[in-house]
Amino acid sequence: MKLIKSKNKIIPFRSLYIITISVLLYTNSIGASNLDSLKSELRPNMTESSRCSILYSIFEIYASDKNVDSTKLYAEKIMATCRLDEEDGMNKIMATIFTLFKNKHSHFVDTLLQAKAHKLDKKVDKILYYTKIAERAYLTGHKDQFNLYINKAKESFIDSDKNLSKAYYYNLWGYYNMNRGNILTALKSYEVSLSFADSLDIKYLQYSIDLGVAYNKIGEHKKAIDLFSHNIDVVIDKKYDQIKYYSYYGLINSYSLIENYEKCKAICVEVINQQKDEKSSELGYLYNSLANAYLMTNKQDSAIYYFNKGLTISNEKDDTKGIHDSYVGIADYFTENKNYDEAEKYYRKAIDLETYIPNPELNQDLAKLFHARKDYENAYLYLSKFNDSSTANNTDKQADIRLAANLLEEANTYKQKTEREIETRKRERNKLYSSLIGALCLLVLITFSLFYVQKNKKKLAKLNHIISDKNKQLNTAILNQNESIKYLENFAAVAAHDLKAPIHTANSFAKLLKKSNSNFDEKSIQFLNFITSSVSQLSSMIDDLLKLSKIGTNLPKEAPVDLNIIVEKVEALLYDMIKKSSAQIIIKKDLPTVSSHQTLLITLFQNLIKNSIVHNKTENDSIITIDFNIQRQDLYEIKISDNSGGIPDYILPTLFDLFSSTDKNSGNGIGLAICKKIVSNYGGEIWVTVAPGGSTFHFTLPASNKS
């Protein structure tokens, strides 16, 4: 089955701030339906903290009623009353700022903050103050204010010993860069953030979740899993359950990215059972993740069941992000089942849904969907939208620029093909009309045809005689060509022998010269060594070229060949090399029997296994794994994998070309060309895939009728 990249991403921990603010708004609104009773509680002799709480409750009521003048008035009173050096006071001010930003009253915010600015004294944690304002601005989409106040927070670092506030600042800066696609900058910011926090502090655990998300983004999944697992182990106090659950979500995402879907299922079920009684707002996310794991393991019925269940729960909880993820998951399900109309409908639902974190990757998904439907114009349109988004990194853009070019080419090809089909149909229609007209004259034509056949019998006999002569000439040409091929083969063998004779002489004299004269300096000996090494390499190259030229000629009829026996023979041939390099050859399961020639297959396996050992760029011993897949009933795909450190990208396009080599210091660049010619001789294909730490050579061979 085709794997679809999981869209269920772990929600960064900063989204908890929105949840916290929402809870604060709700809590302060309880029992505050009567404005008069709240206002009557305000007394001149009450504490500033109590006055601040009552003012905020009144402000929240006016804000929810969209009473602009009263909202502004009580926002000003809160700013004048609430103390910034008290946690409760700062929280009230920040919740006020968030509400004003959210209700598009940013001009009030600027006025209030300017009025408060002159009251900031040494007691106030300016880093925390400005960072929280920047955060509220960013979460509500006010980019200019975000840039202004994040810079003010940075400027406040001078002579400040507020390490937790610095950690808060770097965490927000990392979150900002993460959403812009600057993953490495975000990663660095998160690491700096943790350096300012105590490892036993709750903030450290919170920020480590964001760092785990960043690790997953760059492919460091083990580091992410270690971070999330550590959090789950150390969080015991129930009041920190949010950290534990968000760490679980991180684990789910990590295991999904490394395609360990069984582990994903187990964690999802475990956390769902823990949260059922608590009616968690994240149940929708958990069901979506569970559904995605089933989709990736080809359990279609279970996948759509849990996607729909996640959607139902997210709708009940008014969880916009959960609804969005459910739409994407259902769209993936329909894409996997090639129901592109339904898939497009749900992708568009996800795009139309406003979430506080946009998902431009949906444009990429739609581009691929339209490409599958051969709607190249729309495919190119949505691909361009994705490339224009800030979250598309440079690698994705380069890959998709190439895809865009392919789409344009396919679009032109498709257009030309369609035009040709239309023209063909027109011609066929005209032929039909002509046939109908011709039918009226059929009797006359038959009469004239009989007369014509009788008249042209002699001409037909003459033409047959000419054709017979041409066939004889063609057969003679084929025989001459075969003789030419044999002559060229003999010439190649003689040329190889004649070339190797002077090469062997040069090599022998170089060795004699080195042995007979002990007065050579170090440089001269180095030159002699170079001569013998180059002569040996040239001799090997001539042998390999000769082998390459003879592949496919003078072969007997193909016969069943057991690949297990082939591997045993290759191990025997490479015994000294395998022993010297401590290499291991592992056959994952019994290999099949193919229709081929034993000699050529020994050469094929020997070249590929030797290639993996010789080009091992790591300090580890070579481990070579041999496996196979059944592509179809009459064709096997053989896979030879290694841990040699991989192959550079720039070499891949010409890897199987003659004189191409992964290492210019070893090999003559002919071995893989020989492999390609052997596989091609049986109508097969050979290619390579590269993964972290190693590469896999794939090639196809025809199955034997007796296998």
C-alpha cells in the first residue's frame, strides 16, 4: 500500500496558553452576570489584588457584550490598578491584552501599554512582561506588535538575572520560528530555553515538549522519544497531567514518523482509557492518531471508524483543531481508496476551517490529488500556493519546483494527447460517413474488384518474387552482422590480450627495478608504487570491459537458478575479503528460484556485495542484508542492503553508468555498469535507495516456472 504522511501533528505546548486563557475567562465570568452587584463590591479601602480581580470580571462582561466604550474604560482601570510584580496582577493584565487583541482592539492595547510604560520600575520583570505581550500579539495575528515587543524583551536582558523569564523568551522565539519553517533556528532557541530552566522545574518539562517537536521535524526521532518518555516518567503530581498527556501525544507523533504504527496504536488506546472519564478536549486528537495508525497498516474499516469518531468528539467539544485533523484524516482515507472527489471535499473543508495554526501542506496534498486525476492545471496551481507559503522549507521547494516542471510537461503531453484523440475521433467519424456512402456502391465495387484481381494476378506474382528476393537479402545481412559481431568479440579478446602483455611487462619491470636498486629515495619508491598500482588497475579495467562486452552473448537457454546457492558461492569467492573486513551477510528469508544463468548471477551478486564492503565509509563492520519481494507472479524484486554510510546525492543519477564510481580512490567504475547490463539482459531493472546510514540496491529478475 502507498504510505501517506501523517497529518496528525503534536500540538505544541504553547497552545496550552490559549486553553489557560480560555479557562481564566470562563472562571471570571461565573457569577458575574450582575454588573451592579460587581460594581457595588468596589470599595476604596479594599486591597489592590481584590480590586484588580473585580475590575477584570467587569471588563470581561463588557468585552463579551462588545460594549466598546466600557471595555476600553475598564481595560484602563485594570492597567492602572493591577501590579506587575504580582503574578495574579500580571495574569489579569495579560488576559486583558489578549481579549483586546482578539476583539481587534489593538489600538487600545498600544495606548494602554504606553500609559503603563513609565511606571515600569526595577521590581518589574521586564523580560517576562514584554515576552507575554509579544506572545498575545502573535497568537492573535498582530505581527507588527509581536516584532515590537519581542525586541523590547530581548533588550531587557541587560543586567537581568531572571533566568526563567529568559527561558520563556527563547521558548516563544523558538515557537515563532517553528511556525515559519525555520526549524534549525527554532531547535537552537528551544535548547537555549532549557539551558535557563532548572531540569526539575515544571517549565523545563513544558519547554522540553516543544524541543521534542523540533527534533521530530529534523528527523532526530530517538531524541524526541527520549524527551517525551522522560517527562512521562517524572510527572507524578496529578496537577501536571497536561504535561504528561502532551508528552504522550509527542510519543504518538514520533512513533508515527518512524512508521512504528503498532506502538502508536498501543499508546493511543492507553491514553484514551486514561482520559475517558476526564472528558479531555484532546480525545479527538487521540482518535485521529489511532485512525491514522490503522490507515497506515491497511486496516481501512477501523481507520474510517476512528476518524469519524474523532470528528464527532471534536464537534461536541467545539475543538477546531481536532475537527481540522479529522477532515484531513478522512481525506487521506479517501485518497488511499482512490475516491478523489470525496478526498477533495474533505481537504477543502480542512482548508476553509480557520485554525490558529494554518496548514499550508494541504495545498501540497491537493496538488498531488489533482495530479492523480490528471488535472495538471489545478495541480500546478496548488503546488505554487504551497511553495509560496512560509512553512515550505527550501528542500521541499526545490523538490516541488522539479515536480512543477514535470506537471507542466505532463500537462502539455496530456493536452497534445487529448487533441490527437479528438482529431482521431473526427477522422473516425468521417470514415464512418464515408463507409455509409461507400456501402451504396458495394455491389459495383465487388464486380470491379473481381475483374481487377483477375487482371493483376501476374503483377501480384511479380511482387511476391520481389519480396522473396528482399527476404534473402535480409537474411544475408543478418548472417553478415552476426559474423561481424563474432569478429568484434574475437578482436576484443585479442586486443585485451595484446594490451595486457605490455601492461604485465611494465608491471614486472617496475617491480624488478624496485627490488634491484636499493638506492632509490622515498620519492622514487613512491613513483614506482604508483606505477604498479596504476598498471594493476588498468589490467583490472580491461578484464571488466571484456566481461561487459561479452554479457548476453553465447549464452545457453535460461534455466532455474536457486539464489540461495548463488549467495553461498559468492561467500566462498569473497571469503578472504569478508574475513578481513569482519563483514556479515544476512539472508532474511529463503531466497526464490529465478530463470537465469548461474555464471551471470554470481557476477551480479559478487559485484554488489563487494561494492558494499569496499565502499564502507563508516567505522562499523559491514552488515549486508539480502531480502526479496514478489512484485507480481512472474517477477521478483531482490534487495541487497548495507550500513556503509549511504551514497552522495550528486552520484545517484550516473551511478550505473560506465566509469561512474562512488569512490574515486577505489574501483574502476565498471562493476555497477556490469550489474545493470546483467539485469537488463533478463528484461529487469536495477535502482538504489538511500536511507540514513546505508543504501539498498534493488533489482528485478523473472521467476522460474519451477519455483
